[in-house]
Amino acid sequence: MQIWVDADACPWEIKQRLYRAAPRREVRETLVANQSVSVPRSEFIATELVGVGMNVADRRIVELTEPGDLVITADIPLAADVVAKGAHALNPRGELYTDGNVGERLAMRNLFDEMRGGGQTVRGPAGFSARDRQEFADQLDRWLSAALKKSGERRTALG
């Protein structure tokens, strides 16, 4: 199990939460970005620098993600791609994307994109708030607890 972070657009506060969670839970975490990202020294935290260009980091994350991994992203098309691979996606506001909801979120995103392209004014998301940070922290903790329990059960069964 690995956590992949779409680091270019990830809020600073969320990165800080992830930096604390990785060593505490002993989970590997890799921040993927097209510009240098400063991270604390830890055997559990790494960075991967990709080339500049549209969706280069997203494509790299999809390429590296395996079933059971977690991807931190606000990018709904990226979330849809990793969920299709059997991984999980969590946005910085605490919404966990699943097989059951990512298709609807992608359709809504595409609709709003079309509306903006047609000249209609569509309001973006509200500013990032303390509630969003807490929702993210709660969802991350729930996801890690369940994933670590599942991997512990799997290791026990394997002997």
C-alpha cells in the first residue's frame, strides 16, 4: 500500500498532515510534481519530479498506482483513472472517490466545463476551510486504519 500525492495543487496544510501521517503509520508516501517539492527527511516520504506539461504528473501517478493504493488529488479525471485501476482517491476536502460516486463527479465536472466553455458563469468551489482540513484528516485516518487492518489480516493469513 502506497500513498501518491498530486503535489502541484495539493494545499500546504494537507501536505503537512500527510508528512505527519506517513512515519506515524509507517506508510510510504510519494509526492509527484512538475516542480521541486520540499519534504521532511523520512524513510517513508519521497518525491518524484516529472517533466513540465499538461497532465504529466497525473499520467505518472496513474502509471505507478496499484490496486489498494491511495491517491490524494482534487483532479476528478485523475481520481476516476485510479479508481478504475482498483485504487482509492481522496480529495483535499475529505471526499473519498469510489466506484459508486466518481462517475457522477466526473459527469458534473464535465458539465461545468462545457458550461464555462459556452460562456456561462459557473461558481468554483468555496475557499479551503478549517472544516475541509478536518474532513480530510478524519477520512485519511479512517482509510489508513481500514487499509492497515486489511493488510495486517492479509499478512497473518499468508503466514
